[in-house]
Amino acid sequence: MRAEDTGLAPAAVISGLAALAHETRLALFRELVRKGGRGESAGELARRLAIPPQTLSFHLKEMTNAGLLGARREGRYIYYVVDFDHARRLVAYLSDSCCADEEHE
């Protein structure tokens, strides 16, 4: 996938990378990647990663606004899940020109 084919504007790429450029958000993202498409409740994420609820809420909002996460409500719980399509497009944007200047023999 070429950078042009990702559908991501440079501002969206910067926003996504900035959202991951924090130790807590990176840990949250990795935990949610492990959970796959089912995601995890905010309460369980707070417990598992020992993050105060207010702090967790702030970080989840930042990651959601950057397009990295989606949220769904089930009863009184909110579950967060990685937007894997967006994450793949972000990686594709970064790796589009990988090794383009290497000579091929």
C-alpha cells in the first residue's frame, strides 16, 4: 500500500503518532492490540494497567480523537478497541518508501 493509497493526510499521521508518543498511551495501545477485536472495558484497562480512572479517560480520549481507537457501550460499560484498519494504514504510510533507495542487484 502506497502512502497515497492509505487515505491518510499527513495531519492524521502526525496525530496518530503523537498519540502513541506517550508511555501510558503506548501501553494502552499494546494491551488493546492483544485483546483484538473484542477490546476491553475502561474499568478493566484501569485495573490491569494500574491507571487512575481520570488519567485513563484522558488518554483514551486522546487516542480515540487520533483515530486509533473506537468505543462501544454495552450496558453501563464502555469497551475500547483498536481501529486496526487505521493502524495498518498508519504503518503503511510510514513504510511506503522503505528501502526505495537501495540498489537492487
